[in-house]
Amino acid sequence: MLTNKTIFITGATAGFGAACARLLVANGARVVVSGRRVERLERLKKELGASAHTLALDVRDNHAVEKAVASLPAPFDKVDILINNAGLALGLESFEKLALGDIRQMIDTNISGVLYCTHALLPGMIARDSGHIVNMGSIAGTYPYPGGNVYGATKAFLEHFTLNLKADLLGRNIRVTNIEPGMAETEFSQVRFHGDNAKAKSVYENTRPLTSEDIAETVLWCLTRPAHVNINRIELMAAEQAFSPFAVHRSIL
């Protein structure tokens, strides 16, 4: 059902993005895979062959995004589907202890990067009256947790941007979806803890988290629904993850 569809994937050098690229190509699509790590893009290109076009791209740079989109060669230049996957969390400290650089990077990647890529590719979809935008959100955008402050806020933004974008596109044949995973074992925690592999590994210890392939399968399902069906949002979690009680601080009187 994705034959001859061109799919633009941000953050495709690992995790959800790379898994989506592999699965979508296996289902007939062409993919534009973008990311900052050139050597990984080259390996992915070698693996996927002629069905892939690589772009070394930092989505935080609006001018670079515009230039990259304008430079796409045929048949990759008419993008049918955008998967806004690039994103990250940095740190798990309370807000006042977060480094300002980490705060800026989360906002610039998780929010601005999504806006830049969507703004660059949406006009083509509107002109063709066909398209699908998939944003990679998180349960952190719905459920707060200590240390989730800025990251959770960026994903809450993404949830509402998705819904508002769908409202803007009423009457057009363009679908918009937000995918909201829970705990999934990728490089996410390694990035969050600034390369502390032991700390990252402890997040998933003695449990069965979601995998990148689980998320890719979810994206594929959304993309292959009948054209008149829009999946607004999907929230998914590992079976071994659940919700905590409300926290209560009890002071000594």
C-alpha cells in the first residue's frame, strides 16, 4: 500500500527512525532519511539501496531544512509522508538544575525542528491535496513525572500542534497523527544521561520495554489505513509499565 510513496524521516540514524525506514522500504516506499551522523546515514543507504536518499541535516537549522527540501532529486522530491521523529530528552534533574544549553537543545529539536520540517514540506502536500504528517510524541506529553519538565512540555506542545494542524487542514486530503510511546529501549536514555551507559541500562533492567520495531509497526498501521481514516493519536506502553499514584508530600506539623 506504500508503493511509490515517498516518506521523509527525520532522526533516521538510529532507534525509531531507522526502524521506520527499514520497515517502510520493505513495504514498498521510497525514503528520504535524514540525520546528523553522516556515517550512519551512509550505512543505512547501503542497506536500503536505491529506495533511500540520504540527507545530512540538523532540523534545528531552518535555512538548512529549506535548502535540503529544495534540493531533493526526483523521484524523492514529491514527499507524500513526513515522519517528524527527531527528538531527545536531556537530563532528569529538576528544572532549576537543568543546563540552559540542554533546555535550548530540547526546545530547538523537539519543537522548532518539527515546525521547520512541517513548514517546508506541507505546501507540496497541499498543492497535491494528498499527504500524511506523523509526529513522534511521548506519553510524557500527557503524564508528568519528576525531571520530565522541559521534555514533557515539548511533547505536550507536539500533541496540541498535531490536533491544531488537523483543524487547519480540514477539507484537505492530508492526515495528521501523533504517536505517543511509553518506555522504549533505544539510545534515548544514553542521550538523556549524556553517554552514561550504566545509568541508561538501569532504566530497562529486568523489564521488557517497547522496541523500535514496535513503534515502526505502529507507524506503518497508521499510514496504511484507508484514505478516509485519520488516526489522531496513538498512546502505547509496554505491558510492564503502568501509572503511578499521585505524589503527596506530608510535612511534619
